[in-house]
Amino acid sequence: MQKIHQCIEQIAASAQPLAASGRLADYIPALREVDPSKFGIAVATLDGALYTTGDADEPFSIQSISKLFALVFALRLVGDDLWERVGRLPSSSPFNSLIELEKESGKPRNPYLNAGALVVSDLLSSRNTQMEMAVVDLVRKLSGNPAIAYDPRVAAGEFECAHRNKAAAHLMKSFGNFHNPVDAVVSAYCSQCAIAASCKDLAAAALFLANGGIDRDGRQVLEPRQVHQICALTMSSGTYEASGETAFTIGLPIKSGVGGGVLAVVPGFGTVCAWSPPLDATGTSAAGLKAVELFALSMKKTVFA
Ligand code: GLN
């Protein structure tokens, strides 16, 4: 539909200036070097169409967006048993906070906090010798792009600085909620976060969530009940302590990452992914989130009718 293309071009023009209000993630060395003016949007729809603007084809570091795909993997593997080791409650703490973890006996509030994602990595590591490659493979299959890989330089740089993530893993180990060697799992987690994919890839990869769990090739990736669980969690925790506000203003399941990607699911319609590296104070792309908000607003005004 020509209208969708026009719409995302207008959105790009309105949202991109917000990048000036954000700052690049500086605690992962390679992310400091990214060009802050990059900006792209991709929209994938259930009829198989894809609409893009700007740098939507350029791979970027997906960081915490990878947590969504790791969660898909874990739910496929162990189903509801996952919830014995990680909760599904929102948190008002930042993604790398350890405060609740100590108070709540080493059970992270949700799988999108770093501690929760580390439990998921630990669980996947117990069943895969290279859990990061299992996540890479899943993203490749779901997106239809076999060239997707993780960037070892980004991963190695993060591992060197991953003091909080290592601390979270040790803390959980002290409570019996972490089974594998800390360094091995944190290293695999850093590699998973260092997956490089474009807006186009991510919009395509998440499309099954807008389609009751069925992917482009008709495969049932998750049961509809699990899709509901992931969408609910992504809406309530996908942008960390900003999730309540994000749900209030946008009202969609949205996952962000400190690489500047913002991925949203529009159930029954499709997906939208925006990328702009400068982040707001909670670690979500300032312009990327605005782009998704404007997209959601356009849909409500039924410009595509
Ligand atoms: N790899 C990052 C970290 O562990 C992911 C954080 C994010 O994207 N919010 O800190």
C-alpha cells in the first residue's frame, strides 16, 4: 500500500529530529562509535508486504531486542516451567539493576531485565553448547536472512565491561537460580546481544507474533497462548521502567535495545521496527520510540483505510 510508505516517510521526518535529545550507549565500547544520525523504519504486514525508509537495510547491534527471541526459544523448549525461574512482573528499576534481585531471592522480575535474560541464557546453555548460535539461527530462520550473525568485536567489548551482568549471575547463583559457569553464560549472552540485524530483518522476524504464532512459511512457532504471554510481557516490561508510560501512550508490545532499535508488534496487522542510536534516559531510542508512537497513532486514525 502506497499509503504505508508515505506514512513512514512522514513519520521519519517528524521523529528523526528527536535523536538530538538522546545519547549513545557508552558502556559498550563499540556502540560509542556508531553514527548517531542513522535512522530507519521498516514495516512488515501479514499479507507479506514490506515497507522501508532510511537506513532500514543496515544491520545494527540489536542488544536487548535479542531477549525477545531468546524468550521465544526458551518457551518452545520448556514452556511454563520457565516461570519457576523468572517472573512476569513489571519493574520500576533500570534494566541492569540488582536491587530487586537481592530482595526477591534471586528470581528476576521478568525476562527482559538483564538478570532475567541471563536466567534464560543459563537455561538455554544447559541444553545447547552454543546457546548464542541457537538464538542466531532462530533469528535467521524467522527473518529469512541466513546472513545474520553476531559481531564478535561488540560481544568481546561488552564482556570486558559486563561487571553488573556478572554480578547479577553470581547473585542468582548464590540463591541457586543459576546453574552453569558465570563467565561462559555471560559471554554467550553478550554474543546474543551483539547480533547485528536490520530493521527489515527484525520486522520480518517478529511477524509471527502478529499472526497468532504462525510464521511466513506457515510454521507454528509458538502456541497462541504463548504469543499472548510474550505480547503481554513485552507491553508491560519491554521498555523497562518506562513500560507503563509506553503502554499508556502507545499501547503496543514494544521491545527496545541499547543499540537504538525499537521493535513493535501490531497484532493482526504486522510489525514495525525503527532504528536511531541515541537513547533516552531509560535506554530506549528517543527517535525510534517516537517513530513507533507516530505509527501507532496513524493506524488509529486509519490512514491506511
Ligand atoms: N547487552 C546489554 C546489557 O546487557 C543489553 C541492554 C539493553 O539493550 N537494554 O547491558
